[in-house]
Amino acid sequence: MAAHNREAARSGKRNRPQPPGDATPLSAREAAAVGAVGRVPWTFAQTLLGAAVTLLPWLLLQLTASRTVAPRPPSRAADALGGITALIFSAIIEGAFVLVPTYYAVAHRAPGISSRDGLRALGLRRTPWRAAAVAVAGGLVVIVAVNALYAWLITLFHWNLRVNSDVLVQQAHTMPLTTLGYLVAAVLIAPVCEEIFFRGFLFGGLPQGIGLWPAALLSAALFGLAHGDLGSLPVLLVIGLVLALVRWRFGSLLPSIVLHAGNNALAAGFIIAALVR
């Protein structure tokens, strides 16, 4: 009996999940959290390093950059050039979110991990679309409701908050094509790049060290801060949590990308409607 117990203990130890490239065994809590979002070929320490390398320059850019509104409308040609420039600039800036995830998932992956496995670890995998469509629709309802509640609270308590959408609405009256360039990037480019980083890389690696739900909260908080819009931070935090929940529910990044794009499309629609009015 004692020999049998020792053999079972050794077998359990061998079967215990090991993080790729790291000889340190995971605790039961960490293994459960990691299993919820899938195994990833990067460690908790690499996740923190990747977050710092990506977000510190991004936050510095947000603090130093200022989006000015032209006092007088530019010529149509200058506005069109501004729209193209805004689209290209946004694509380059948003592309920075993909560099670190690609490095750890594909270029610097652990031994025995293929490029395909690395991409799957980021959440780029097949999705049951019927269930995902319901989750995306439900997520949009929640986000719209939170936005409406927050707008009502701002009006009720007369909070003097200036959010990014206000700046875009003001800019749209003098530079409509330039604003359109930013909106196109927000709908088509930002959701892909930001979801790969925040829900694919961060939310994939953080549970190894802090557990599932603290990882969801931290990734959502960093997602909100990265937008440089403190006035909208409470709403951005909720959006980040909803996106993390969708990522966790399906193990795939595609539903959260669609949900993110849908939310940005709604916001773009409100800005365009305000411009038309």
C-alpha cells in the first residue's frame, strides 16, 4: 500500500502542469487559472516585461501628444491628406501592440512549441460562432448600458469631464476627413492589435502569477489607462472586463475582436451623427 501511494504521488508530480521553458511547477490555483485561458509559451515574468516594454512608451506618447483642433477649416485637399496621414499613423502606432506578443508567441517561443501553437496560445483559433454571436450581442448591450449610465451620472452631478469622443466631435466640424481617418483606424485596426496584446498576451500570461480574475482586472485597468482618457476610465474598465470574459469563455480572441470593433463602430456612429446634426 505504501509503495502504491509513493508511486501515485510520483505519477501526480509528473503529470502536474509545467509552464513552457520554466522548470518551476505551478500551484494548483495557478494551474486552474492557466487552464481557463489556455497554456501559453511565455512566462509570468515575460508577461510583465512585455507589458512594461510596450505600455511605458505608449503612455509617454499619450502624455506628450496633444490633438489640436484647427481654428479654421483647412482646404478639402489638406483635410483629405490629414485623413490618410491619420490612418497610416494610427496603423503604425497600434501595430506596436503586436510586436511583443509576436516575439514571445512565434519568434522566441519555448522549445517544442510550434509557431501555430504560439498563435493559438494568443487566441487565434477557431470559434463556435453561434454561441460567440450571442456573447458579442450581449456584450454590446452591457457596454451600451454602462455608457448610458455613465453619461447620465455625468449630467446628474455636473461632472466637468472631457473625453476623447468630445475632442473628436469638435475636430470633426473643422476636419471631417481627418477625423474619419482616425475613426476607420479605431474600427478596423485598433481592435485587432489591442486584443492581441491585452486579451491575447497579457490576459494569457498574467494568470500564471496572480490568478484568473486578478489578471482580468489588471489587464482591463491597463487597457483603460493605455487610452489616455481618464474621463472615460470607468467605462473603459468595464469594457476591458467584458472583453476578458468573452476571451475566457471561448478561449479564442476572435469574438473579443468583433466585440471591440462593434463597440468602436457604435462610438464612431455617434460621432458621425453628431457631425451631421
